[in-house]
Amino acid sequence: MRSQSVILDVKNVTKKFGLVTAVNHVSLQVREGEIYGLTGPNDSGKTTLIKMILGHLRPTAGNISVFGYDNQKEYADAVDFIGATMEYPNHYPYLSGWQNLMMTANMYPDVNKARVEEVTELVGLKSVIHQKVKSYSLGMKQRLSIAQSILKYPQLLILDEPLKGFDPSAMHDFVQLMKSIAANGTSVLLTSYLLEDLEELCDRVGIMSHGYLIAERAMADLQVGDTSSFTIRIKEGSEAEAYQLLRDNQNKDIDETYSFDKVSDCIFEITSSTMPPSRLNRILVEAGIDVEEIRTHRQTLEELYTSLTGGAEIE
Amino acid sequence: MNKLFQNEWIKLFGRKGTKVLIALALIASVLAVGIQMLSDRETRVSWQEPYQNAVSRYEAQLNQYPEYNAEEWLSETEYKADILRWNNEIQKNRFCLDSGIPSWDWRMGIVDRYFRNMQLLDAVRAGWNSQDLERYFGFPSDLDLAQVEETNKELMVYILGNDYSTYNKEQLQLAEERLLKLKESVFVEGGEKTVELAQADTEMLERYVTYNVPPNAKDNWISVAIARIRENQGNIIEWKYEVNTDAETARENVMLSEAAKVSIQKDLFSLTNNLPSSDIMKEVYTERTTYLQFFENSFLMSASVVILGILLAVWLICMEYRYGTIATLVLYPFKRNQMLHAKYLVLEVMLLCVTLLECLITLCIGKYLYPVSGTDPVYMTVVKGTVYWVPYFAAVLLRYLAVFVQAVIMVTFAVMVSVLVRSSSVAVFSGLFAYLILPQIVRMMYSYFGKFFVLRYEMFVNLDLTRIAGNLPPVTFAEWWAASLIVIVWWFIFRRVSYAVYKRQEI
Ligand SMILES: Nc1ncnc2c1ncn2[C@@H]1O[C@H](COP(=O)(O)OP(=O)(O)OP(=O)(O)O)[C@@H](O)[C@H]1O
Ligand SMILES: [Mg+2]
């Protein structure tokens, strides 16, 4: 990971609106093919940061470069790599989705009609693409925004709250789409409050609060390095045996230690950083105890988020 | 750039509202026909009708007039004067009706004189004394009644004979004699001015004789031109000898004299080259409405093009902020200035098309519904003492071109305000206010504050370029070139400001 080249480099950026400091000395990097998620409570400055990256706002201090181009001094070059969606879907509502896309396509010589059709298909708007955008639902508008942003094969995709308005199946499609885009080497920077989805989608997540970037975690680290827990539900009637077995095995192997708790009749909660659920499952099954369900509880992004932002409400 | 233009075109014309507004602007030019019809219904009546109306009105007045009553009236003489006057009017109108003399006939002047004399004679016959005659009718007390009767006989001969050639010659001879006498006499009442006015009269009559046209006929353009030249000369002489004027009035008189001289020059050019200017033709009476009159009327509608320009410009700029599309717009691989440039270009092309369409519609309707032209007029203008002219239809085009330029300038202003405030309601209000109301306010204030009033350099008051085309400065205080310069400078500033702001603004 570290060896991959840096696509987006935000250095010590601050943005003040009068007395309000919306973004405070934020530095972050997005590397090639990486999906970077930005989260944080309302007002934490995510949108402001993104607007500065896109050149909509000028930083009060610090600088931002995209592929090595300074986005103040070499704006055209910097922006050339970027595809973006805004916090709120923005289209010409009195035109059809198709017309909106064609206007964007018009701006790039290497984007032709076939590409517009391809992208339409990709975001699943084919059936409604010739309807006026004002008749679209929020999710459909969101899809149109994404279609528009990927039309020109951007190398850096910046999406401000792209998940807003997606139903579960749309969410699934989106995750697949982003992963395939990232697999082709495009970097993605996105913001969201949907922590579970971020967890699934992102390689790294940054948490912002009050204008500061207060934490940055690679998802891989989060899953391996931190304590996780899981619950096991066993078949009714073998609670006592199970309890015994768990106690016996608790410190048997130095590499597989855990602590456990009986939550209810058939359910045990196991907390461990080393014992994988699959292993414990085998121990139980081999001992003739039927395991009905295993539920893993790694330390989630949500827990990290809550601990860092002091449980600030997510609306 | 081409692509940007295409996109802006789609944005502008993809919207229903745009088409509706353009349709409304074009309908406005068709509406001119309706206005023309209404005004025709008021004015286009048979020549007899005004006379018949006058006769019945005076008869009704006479019938309703109560018996004389010493308590209610100041004097019996006044009472009688009214009756005398009204009877005289009835006779005159009846006479015109019976002898077939419409109001635009050259003999109208003679008829007036004849019946004025009749009034005198009637009064004398009824026993009025010369003191009352002067008091109630304004007749000089030293009139020779026999002479008056003699004159009236002569006048009647002309009226019935309809022989203007002889009449002109005789009048010319009289005028020349009078002029000679004035020049020879040592003391002239009114001095130089009287002599100059008499000179002007002589010149006028000479022209009537030379061109052999009826004098003061309202339906003959040559006659109208000759009368107009005399009127302008008269005004120039009056202004020249006006005394006790303040500096401001004097300055204004000089300017008015200049304008009158230009008018005279044009009319003389029309006469010598047999090319009636549209100015003259506008004053000539015609029995049916001509296309010239229709164009004058319909031209009032052309302001709709400017208003259309303001509305669409504001919309095209502000909707990007409202829909948030400005955010994606600036990410495209073009400079922000190029985007604004494309917007300007689309608006200008659209306005040019609408102006030409409106012009075309007007021309077609005019030619089709009002084919009568009287005589085909030409459009004339004087630049640096030389008369230039173009066929009238070319002039119509030129006028619409001036409207187009006006629209372009107002669009620039509207775009600038829109970029600055990003609020369509504020921008529309500013645009309409600047175009429609501000010039009135400035003109009004100018008349209070005089020539040092600095607001005259404000653009909008100088913007009425169609006035320049009509040889009038847009405001009384600026030469046409100064007004144009002011407009161009402001236009340049507006344009620069809009680019500078658009380029730098945060979104
Ligand atoms: N144009 C602006 N002018 C003044 N203040 C602004 C402007 N834009 C943002 N702010 C302020 O900056 C702060 C951060 O806003 P921002 O929109 O970046 O937060 P966010 O993290 O995107 O919040 P949300 O999760 O609600 O979208 C807010 O306090 C906001 O009031
Ligand atoms: Mg936001």
C-alpha cells in the first residue's frame, strides 16, 4: 500500500469563514486505487474540505495538489483528473437525464455516445434516462450524479455523500461499482455517515470533527489490530457442556486466548483478539455441541467513531 | 468554445419558459396591429363626420342656451357674442360640408379667414360698436368694412375656383411688396425680427409658386415640407431675438436652433431631390393608414426585445447557482471566462434572431395590411452638415439594429448583477429599473440640477439609441457621439466586472 503513488495530497489546509474555522490544519493523502472514506458529525468540515479540493473554495492556508499539480496555480491541470459529485444532486431538472449526461460528454472529446450509454447502464438508469430529471427520485438523481462523474474515466473520484438516498440493493450495486473502479486504478474519496457501508467499501477512513482530522485508520488495521468479539448460539440443552468446554479451552493455547460471558441461556459472548470464530466453532462441534449461529463483533468503525467523537449524534 | 456554446444553447432552449417568453415578445409585435386598429377606429372617420358633429354640437348649445337674464349674466353683449360666435361656426362647418372641403384641404385656411370676416360683418350689421368688437372679438378698431367685404369676395372666388396657382402668385406678390416696404421704411415695429419673418414668408410663397403646390395642404408632402421649413425658420428667428433669458435657456435655444437648422436642411434636400423623408411623410395626411404609420406604432413594441434579454440573461446565470450546477460547470476543462463568454454569446445570438424575427414580422404585416405608402419615403440623417439617406426599409432595419445593441448592453448589465448577487429577483428588478425607470428619474433631476448634474454620465439615460437614429441626442445635454461614448465605456466596464467576479468567486 505505502508504495503506491500519492494522487491527492492535502497539506495542512485551513479554511476560515469569518470567525468560523471550518477546516483546521487538515493533511491527508489518497493513493492510487485507494478508496478513502471521510466521516464525521455534521459541521465537521467534510464538504468544505472537498470544495477546496475541487477548487470551489480557496484555502485560507495550506495547499492541495492532484497528481502533483497545485490546484490553485495549475487548476486546469489538477481538475482534469477529477470526477466529482456534490453534496446535493445538481442537474438541470427541466432536461432529461440523457441531455444532462450528453452535455457533460460534450465537454470531453474522448467521451462519446457509446460511453454515455455504457455509463447509463452501469448505474442502472437505462429505463428512465430520457425522462426529465425533475421526475427523478433522490436515489435516481444520485445515480445520475455518479454517472456524470465517471463519464470521463477520472483518475480521482470525489463523492460527497454519494450514499444518501440509496436503498440496500442500490447500495450493494454502488459498492460493487466503486470497487471495480478502484480496481482499475482510480482513487476514490468519499464522505458518508453510513459507517457500516464505509467499512465495507473503504481501504481507509478518516474521521473529522470540528474541522480537525482526528483519526485515520486503514480498515485492515481496524479489523486485525483491535479487539473484536463474537457471540455463539448453541443448540438448546447443551448449555452446561458448552460452558465447561469454553472454560477449559480459555487459556489452553497461548495464541488463542479469550474471555467469555454467558449472555443468555444458549448464547455466549466471546471477546478475543486472537481466537478466530471458525476455530472455536470447530472445537465446539468436535465436542458434539451443535452451534446454531456465530455472530462476529469486531471493533467496528462505529465504536471507534463513537469513542473519538464522544458519541456525537449522527443525524 | 463551440461545445460550450452548444451546451448553453441546450440549457436556454431546453426550457419551456424560454420559448414562452420569446413567443410573447414576438406576439407583442403582432399586437401592434391591434393597437393600430384601435387608434384607427378613433381617427379614421369620413371627412364629413367632424363637420357634422360640430354642427350638431353648436346647434345643441344654441338650443339649450336660456333666455338672457340680467341677473345671471355679466353683460348682454357677452351673451350676444356667444350666440354670434356659435352661429358663425355652424355656418362655417355647413359651408365646408356643402362645398366638399375636407379639413386637410389647402382652402381650409382661406375658409377660416372668410368666416372670421363674416363674423365681423355680421356683428356690424347687428349694431355692435367698434369698442365691443375689439373687446369681444379682437378686431382692430380701424377696419375698413368695405375693404373687408371686397376681400371676402376675392376669397370666395378662390375657394370655389380651387385655383391655388393664381392664389400663390398673388400672395407672393403681396408678400414681396410688404417686404420691400419694410426694408425701405426707416422705423419698423419689431425691428430686424419683423423683416426677417417677412423674408421667410416670401421665401415660403416663392417655393409654393416654384413647386406649384397648394399652400398648407396637409395631404401633399411638398406643401407640408414647405410649411415646415417656414415654421422652423420662424422658430429660429424667435429664439434669436429672445431677450431676458438666463444662460441655461440661451444654451437650450442654441441647441434647438441647431436641430431646427438640420430639419430645414433635410426638408430642402427632400424638395430638391424629390425624396420625401420619413419625417415629412409622418406629418402628411393620408386617407388610409400607411405602413409608415404602422411601423412607427409597432416600433414601440420593440422594448419587449430588451426586456426579454434582461429576463433570459438573469435566468441563464442565476439558475446555475440555484440548481447548484455551477459546481460541475467549473470542473469542465475550460476557463471560467470561456463559460461566461459562451453564455454571453448564446444570449446575443438569441437576441439577434428575435430582433430580426420581430423586424420581419412587422415588415410583413406592415406591407400586407397597410400597403399604401403615400409616396415612398426615405430615411434621412445629417452628419457634419452633409445629408445622407437610405430607403425607408433599410432604416427600419437600422432601427431594429439599434434595439439589438440596446438589448445587448442591458443583457451585459443583467449578467453582471446576476453574477454579483446570484439572486434572480434582485437582478431582474435592477435590470428593469435601470432600463425603464432610472432614465426618467435622471432626466427629471437634470431639469432641477442643470448642467452640472453628474448623473448625466450614468449610462441608461444615454441608452436610447433610437433617438440618435432620429437625429436627436438621447438626452438634451449630450451630443450623440458623447452619449454613444458614455454607453460604450459603461458597457466595457460591466463586461469586465462580470468576467472578473465570475473568474474569482467561490462557489
Ligand atoms: N460558504 C460558507 N460560508 C460560511 N460558512 C460556511 C460556508 N460553508 C460552510 N461553512 C461552515 O463551515 C462549517 C463546516 O461545514 P461543512 O458543510 O463543511 O460541514 P460537513 O462536515 O459537510 O457537514 P454535513 O455533514 O452536515 O454535510 C459549518 O459550520 C458551516 O457553517
Ligand atoms: Mg457536508
